Amino acid sequence: MWWKIIILGISVVLAWRILGFVYFMGPHRTIHTHWPGPCRNLAPIRSGAEGIALSSLQGLAFISSGYKTADVTDERIKNSLARVFLFDFNKPDGDAKELELIGDVRLASPHGISLWEDKEGIQIFLVDHRLTEDTIEIEPPLSLRHTRTIYNPLFANLNDVIATGDSSFYVTNAASVRDGPLLTISFLLQLSTGSVVYYDGVTARQVAGNGKILNGITSSSDGRFIFVSYMVDEAIVVFRREGDGSLMRVQTISLSAILDNLFYDPATGDLLASCGIPIGFFTMITDYGHKAPSNLLRIRPLSGGRDNPFETYNIVELFADDGYLLSVSSSAALFQDKLLLGSVLEKAALCEIRYAND
Amino acid sequence: MFLKTVAFILLAFLVQRAWKLSLGFGTSDVGYINRPGPCRNVAPIETGSEDIAVTSNGLAFISSGMQLSDMCSSAVDARFSQFVGRIYVFDFQNSKQDAVEVSLPKELQYNFSPHGIDLLEDSETGEILLFVVNHRKIGEFVEILSYQPESRSLSMVRSVTHELFTSLNDVLAIDRNSFLVSNDAYFRSCWRILEPLLGLRWCNFIYFDGTVGQSIIENGHDFNSVALSRNGKQVYLTRPSEMKLEIYNRSKGTETLKLHQSINVGMAVDNVFSDQSTGDLWLGSHPSLALLTKHLSDIDLRAPSQVIRIQPLGPQNDPFNTYKLFSPFGDDGELVSGSSSAVHFKDKLLIGTVAHKVAYCEVQS
């Protein structure tokens, strides 16, 4: 008799979790097109622009391209080239340029990207799914010279990276396993296995855990705050950085949208969140030609002191597309009145902002 | 055994209804702000601007102050009974001016709860005839009024009521005496809540030819707003609970309508405006019916707003054969709550709401 009750109980919990997964896939979500001004695709990017790192001092954007997961079936994605592109905002009518990679390393599936700029130059931090995470140093003008590859057992299923020094950074783990049936179960049941890991230059340790699928990560310009995308929770979590690198949770910004990477605008203190509809991504990995909608939200801090800048905020949808310009957006960078947008698997777009919704 | 079967059927029915209803109910807890350019409210409108009709010269007539209290008063804010029904006029070509109240004919003073509105312009005389759905205390009426611009007043031409008018929503003028009108429910009272809950299809869409009224579409459950294509060959009808815009092919004269196409818009659509200069359709929409319902029960609670534009990309004889959907305006409810209509005139937008204010926007992006 009580066996039946236990089985019923487990079935209800499972059904609830799976319903939650269906909801997360977003079949009910609606995004229609509206651009802030004229937009165009950025040649020659065709195999993704998953992450963008911006040097706001120089107006240079570094774009990671060629991301793929193990369950991709479309050949056009499986065989795509893993590269880093450079786009110069100071020449907005130009194309993106492929950066030559110098050194004994071959990229496989570039994911999150960040940069650290000091008087010595720009260093690029790139998540690559070869079991490892890299740091790469740039040497002008158009090439990347490999410096270091960093691997740590805490790097379970890396998503994005934010540099906090010339050899220190935070990374997000979307889950605690890399692939296989355990990962599938983790996603289906939305288990909280995501985490944030801090690497201080020598060792790594987990500084935040129990997140459902942690995705993008970025920091404020002064480095005091770390912002993380909590994808399933449809929120940005604001953390304050302590001296030793640990994180204190300060605020949750609810977006009601499934978000990927974040961009912090040093000029205004705004956060940009690239969002989409997950079922679009899962359809695209089987069919590269599938168009799935994308949108970009701008979260502007309205009031709040030094310890919690986003105490109150407003949300503006700065960009939305039905997928024909940009399918499954994942990243963005803003420089003056130009907006660069990237998608996980396909193209990148450059928009002019005619009305800034201020 | 029999009881189990009955219980199972009942459960299946409830699940199906819940699924269908929840799709349109809206999951957005947050309405995103999205402006095509600078926007502002238009004074002095604060108690609703449910529908808007525009002349070819950019003179907009706004129906305001609909008292929802006649439609199940226990479910709506008590303040609705204090609303005063009015028609305002706003000139797109003099957009810095406020909207101006138009005086009503004597029979309608204290007897006016306006809903959908349409207009006819006489190209020879320049006369403007307004057709307004009015929820009078004694029943559902379509008022045909003539606008006197010098005195900014409306004079009564004709009042039409009919036994088929059960719960009117919007009207489409055909000529001086005839029109199409939609019923959004069968009951006017609280019983109307049962209709979407049980999936009852007791609504019809009516053609009044000047003398006789007849149903031209039957067995629907929410016919909301109606508009006409540029060439008069297609009639557009919104179905909020199905989140659709329906396109019917129209036979002029007999006014027979045949369903040609359905466009799924992804959220609860309210009023449709057919832009005569571009052929675009502009829809006032509600991203969350749940939040709209809360707003109607307490006007101070904000409801998100959204405007959708459908651009026809097909050939002349089948313009929406292919189309593209745009969302040119969105609000979290602070500027405008519960957007029910949107009209476009020369790169300017006017957005009306069920029980709140009006927004005027310039389109720059």
C-alpha cells in the first residue's frame, strides 16, 4: 500500500520538475522584432559569436566563434572553425577580422571570453572546451599569442569568464558534470549543480554554489561587484567582492527572461542581458538554418548606494529580433551609439542606436 | 466504474480548459519598456481610452471613460462606476496641444459608456460620422453621431439596438446607415466569466444593414475588434483568448465573410487598426491577462502594455500571405497600463488603454 504512495509522490515531483523544464524551454514566450536603429549582419561571422569582450578604452571588441556542444548534429555547426574575431568600433562600417593564433594550442569550442587591459596591453581570457580553460595574450596588431592554459578540477562545465587581474578571474559552471546522461538529468530536473569558481592566479576555489544553470558573468568597472546570469531563475544575481575573492550575495534582479551573457557598460553603469528562447537553441543544433528569436534587455540602476547599486532599477528592451537578423543571441557590447550583438551558433549584428530609451 | 469514468472525463475537460486559458494568461511578471522615440502622456485623459479612430487628416477620436461596472461590478474596481463616458479629439498635426473633450448630444449625457469606435469621412462634404459602441444602462447600442468641428460637438444621427447585441465590443462602419459589430460575450453580467472557463461559443458577429441585423459569423467565444483592409476586400478580427488576428475575405454588399487566414500573435490582442497608407495592422495588446485582470480590479495596480505591428509582405490580392511581426512599443504600465489600441499617423503613435491614460510617441528608430 505505502509503496504506491511513495511511487505516486516521486512521480508527482518528477512531473513537476519536467513541467518546469518544458516551461524553461519557453514554447509560450513571444518576441517580435524591433531594432533601436538600422542594423546589419557583421561579415564574415557565420559560426557563432557566443561571447564578446570589449576594451572600452580602445573601442576594440573580441568575439569568440565556433562554439559547439557534444549533442550538435548539424554538420555545418559540428565542423565550424574555432576562432577569435576582432571588431573595431572606431571603424563601424568595417567587417570583423579573424585573429591569427600563435602558439602551441588549437582551439576546439570557444565559449566565454573576457579581457584584462593594463599598461602592458590587452590579455584575452577564453573558455575553450577541450577540458581546459585558456588565457591568451594579445600582441598587436592582428594576432593572439598564447600565454597560458589553465585547467582545474573545479572547472566542471565552464560557461563564461571575467578577468579581474592579469592572471586572476572568475568562471561560471553551468553544471557539475561535463556531458553524458548525468548532465541530461541535471538539466531535465533543473538540479542546482551550477557554481562560480575563483582563480587567484595560483589556486581555484568555489565561491558560489547551488545555482541551476549559471551562464554569463561580468563585473562592474571598479571590480567591486560581480554579476552572474542565473538562467533558470531568469535573474541576474549581484554579488559584492570581498578582499579574498569570496562573493557576498547582495541583490537578485528578476528579468522574466532566459538570459545568457551579460555586458556592463562603463559609461552608464547599466547591465545588458542577451536573452532568447531555449527551445530555439536546441532546434538550431539539429538545424543550423532554424531562426529563433532574440532580445536584449538593459537594466539601469535607479537608486541604491555604493553597497547595492541595483537596489531599484528599470528594464528596457533595447533590441528584439524574430531570428532573421540574429538567431539565439548570447552576447552584446555597447560602444558610444553602436551596439554589437552575437549569437551562439550563427551570425553577429551591428546596430546604430537612434533612440536610446533614456 | 461509471463514477470513475465521469470523474476522468471531467478531469480531462478541466485540464484542457486550464491549458488553453493559461496560454493567453501571460507569464511576464515584468513588462519591458521599449520606446520607438520620445513618448509622453496626453492630457487630460486619465480614465481610459479604449479605442481610437483617425481621419485621413490625422484627427483622432478617442472613446474614454467606459464604466466596466455594468459588466460584473464585483470583479472590477468600484471606481469604475464614477467614470464619465467621453469622446476626446486629438490632432496629430498639432500634437503639442492636449486632447479636447467633445460635447455629447443631450440623450447621451449621463448615458454614455463608450467602447469601440469607428468613423466615416464624406469625401465630398467633409462630414465626419462617428460610430460608437455604447453600453447604456438599458442595453447595448451603436450610436451614430455627426461631428461639428466649429462647436466641437457631436449631434445624434441615429441610435441602433438589436436583440442580437448581447455584449458589444467594436464597430466597423460600412456606410451612413450600416455597420458590422462584434459581440465579445453572450452575458453582460457576471455569468460571462463562465464563457471562457467552460469554452462556451455563444458569441456572434453581426451585420446591420440599416434595417435588419443578422449574424454573419456564429458560435465564437470572443470576437473583439474589427477593421477593414485598404481595398475593402478583407475584414480583420481579433480573438484575444486565442492570441490571434483573423483575416476574412469579404463579399461587399452581402457582407458575407469567409475565414482566409489566422495569424498567431503570441499574446492577448485587443483592438486592431488598419493603416490606410501602408496596409500595416497595428494592435494594442496585453502581454499578461493575469496582470490586466488585477489592474481592472484595482486601477492602481499596473498592467504591462505592448503594441504589435503586422507588416504585409504578400501580393496585392493576398497581402498577409507572408508577413513580419514587430513590437514597436512596450511599457511596464507606468506610462500606460493595459494598452488596448494603437493608431499610427505619419511616424507618430497614439496608444490607448482600457482604464488608464493615453501615450503619444514619435517614431525615430
